[in-house]
Amino acid sequence: MGKKRILIQAAILLAVAWAVVIGVRAVAGSQRITAEKISQTIAEADFGDWSTGVPAGASLEDREDQLLEIVDMINRLDFAERERTRDNRTGEEFFRKLAPAEKDRFVKLTVAKTMETMLRALDGMPPEERKKIVEDGLRDIESGRTAEEMSRTRELSDELLNQITSEGMKAYFEETSAETKLDLAPLMEAMDGVVKGLRAHDFGPPQ
């Protein structure tokens, strides 16, 4: 497999495994938001399960306001909180309760921002910090954590996965410098192995 294909597949995994649905995490906000605060807000909103359709007589306006509040908090989540959300399933449970149209809106409002700010943060790090990110990522892959997260993500519909990966690829190639891509290369190649191991869809373009 060529280097270009590896980069594309890894960019997709960055979009899927490090983005919104798995742990609702983002980077660099103007106001500090904690993982606990997001979980508390989701719990207080007490979203009903609309995954199979919107109930008759339901208040669409109130639910929309709550959804937008959660989206805003996710987009402002501080980078330091990123890892703290990975084992928190509150975000996943919340997402599963959304109606199909709500899931689509949620992804559109969060994935691009998440990827853009995360990749810009990586670009702004000294090489030593990026190296630590890569080492942490490789440990997660070796422990099986990344594969587990990918497996959970595959519960999403193909349409949403395609949307998430498309946004992730766009942000990766537009927002990341050549130096950062080089520093991330070992992690990219390891993630490519995760894709193969899970027998995931063929995300890369034909060679």
C-alpha cells in the first residue's frame, strides 16, 4: 500500500476515532469547559430516545436549544480534557438517542470544528510534544483501545461515517503542515494496521 493511501486511511481514522462521537472531545476553546460539565449538561437535558422517530407532540424547539448548547460546549472543550472523556460513555448514549436528522446536524456542527482545531493544536506543538502524542497513540493501539473505539464507531450508519471521514480528511490535508504529517507518520501507519485488522471498509481511493 502506498504512502498516500496510508495517509488517507489514517486521516479518516483520526476523524472517526478521535472526533466527536467517541468521547465528545475537541480542543482549544475560549472558555474552559470540562468533561464533567458536558456530562452534567447532557444528564440534565435528559434527552428522550428519538432514534426511531420523533414522538407525536414532542417539543422540537426546546430539544433543538438543548442540542445546540451541547454542541457549543463540545466545540469549546479544552485540549487538556480530551483524554478524560475517552472512557466516558455519556456522549455515546446521548448520540444514540438522537433522531437521524439530529445526528446529521450534530456531526455537521462538530466534526469539522473538532478536526480543524485539533490539527491546528498539533501544528502549534513543539516536536517533542507531538512525539508524546504519537507515543500515547501507539500505546493505545498496542493495548487494543483504538480497535475497541473503532468497533464502537462502526455502529454508526454508513452515511454518517462517510460524512465524518470526509470532514476529517478535508481538515487533515488542509490544516496540517508537512512537518506535522511527517511526525505523525508512525501513528498513521499503525492506524492503517488497525483498519486492516478490523476488516473495515476500503476507505482509501483506488491506486
